[in-house]
Amino acid sequence: MGRSSKDKRDIYYRLAKEEGWRARSAFKLLQLDEEFCLFKGVQRAVDLCAAPGSWSQVLSRKLKKDDEKGTDVKIVAVDLQAMAPLPGVTQIQGDITKLSTAHEIIRHFEGHPADLVVCDGAPDVTGLHDVDEYIQAQLLLAALNITTHVLKTGGTFVAKIFRGKDITLLYSQLKIFFPSVTCAKPRSSRNSSIEAFVVCQGYSPPEGYVPNMSNPLLDHSYDVDFNQLEGPNRVIVPFLACGDLSAYDSDMTYPLQLDPNKAYQYLPPTQPPISPPYQQACHLRKNNLLSKEGLTSSCADEPKPSTKP
Ligand code: SAM
């Protein structure tokens, strides 16, 4: 496969490079904003699970544009992985499941709460759908927990979800904290993927709620089968496709020459990963060290490549 094949297969991958976004996910946040005006009046924003940083880029470009002096806007990006620096974005290399990360965010905002928290978090996908959905749901709960520490009353929380069979449980939990919860599917998110985004507006925790980092599912304090929720406990969340309907369809293949007057030109990624998990495997392959023999004879001191795909 040539370098242009991904450009051909994935129009948003290609547009991301043309417009200087670090990842195609930038379009998801842009299309969510088109529908929900997420950035209106936002001065403090948190990007959870931010690497390589395309959502932080969107926040920075959009919020700084609306802030005339560009000085009052504060953006904090958190990820387990290191991220190449972005002007105007404070980075925390940390875990969103940790209370210390919440404290660090608040410190950056000098004690003020955030207007907007976004989370595009995803664990490493195993390919086992049930496991992936479960882990994604755990990550979303972690994101919700940390959000309850840092978000202002009335604020907005946007997070990636996998719409699996237990999604009703997540909706129910979100509805405890937000009067308005919508499930949105941007045009740039493939139809073939169960990925979608919850847009939760008007943060209003139950009276007396004390933010904490506990996780009812992991703590085993729930023994209810949430698929059997009935009546008012079964929450129906509106589902919305968003992004201009004339926007590119992420499941379509487009010709490489979109503009007949311009020749196709391959562009390298805007920001190559700085320490990708596959780096060592590439190194071993390049140096012909992937065979067992090679590993035992000349590569004994190299850590073994991860077995993850
Ligand atoms: N929104 C990003 C962008 O536009 O560039 C892409 C995010 S990527 C799909 C998912 C990220 O979630 C990964 O960088 C991963 O390191 C991060 N992540 C997963 N679990 C995390 C955790 N517990 N704490 C912090 N980051 C986490």
C-alpha cells in the first residue's frame, strides 16, 4: 500500500493534515460545536485524554479567537502520554482516574472551576467488543468523576462513548448530574463505529453531593442489572447526528484529487507521535531483529515489543 492509500480511504485523515490538525478527531469536536455552540463564553476548558492534541488545538484556535486579548482563556490538557507542546495549552501528563490530577487542574485555574470539560478518552482497543465497551465505560466514569471536581455549576461536559448494550446505565448516571444529556454522532465519526459522544449540559450535581473518585461498577456496590431498568429509571436520551449534512461522509471513499484544478500532494502528519507504543517494534523490524534468533543473539538487552496490535 502506498502512502496515499490512507488519504484516499479516509477523507478526514487527509483534511486534518491539510488544515494542520494533529488528528482527524478535530473534526468531531468542530462538528459537535456546530450543533451545540460548545465554546460560547468559555474561558476555562479542560481536555481530558488529550494526546496527540487535536481537540486541544480546536479549543485553542476557537477560544483564543473569541477572546480579544487572548490572555483570559486557560486550557488544560491531560493525558497519560507525553504530548508535543501546543501554544496556550498547559499540559499535565497524568491519569484522569487520580484525585491528584483533579487538584493539579484546579491549581492551573487558580481555584476557579472550568466552563467546559471534554474527553475523547479511549483505552487501547482489544478487539473484544464487550471488553472494549466495558473499559470505555470505566474511562467515561473516571472522566465524569474528575469533572465533578473541576466543572462549574451550569457547565458542559462532552465525552466519547461506545453505544453498547449497557449504555442505559451510563445515561442514567449522567442524568443524575446534568438535566440535559444528548447522544451525538458527528459526520466525521464513521457510521460503522459504535463511537458517539454525550453532550451533557447544565451541570447541577444532586444537593449535598461530595465529589469523589469512587467507581460504583469497579467498587461492586451495584448488583442491579441495569438493562432491566424500567419506568422513569430507564432514561431515554435523544440521539442527534451533527455536523453539516453536506460535510464529507467518513464512510465514503473520495478521489485523491478533490479540486480538479489542484494536483494531489501527499502531506506528512501534522505532528508525528513523539513516543508511540509501536516505536520499538518498528526499530526491531527495521533492523531485522524481529525473529527469535535475532532477539536472542543480538537483541537480548532490548525490551520485548508489546504483543498488543
Ligand atoms: N482527543 C485526542 C486528539 O484529538 O488528539 C485523541 C485522544 S486518543 C483517541 C485517546 C487518549 O486517551 C490516548 O492518548 C490515551 O493515552 C488517553 N488515555 C487513556 N486512558 C487515560 C487515562 N486514564 N488518563 C489519561 N489519559 C488516558
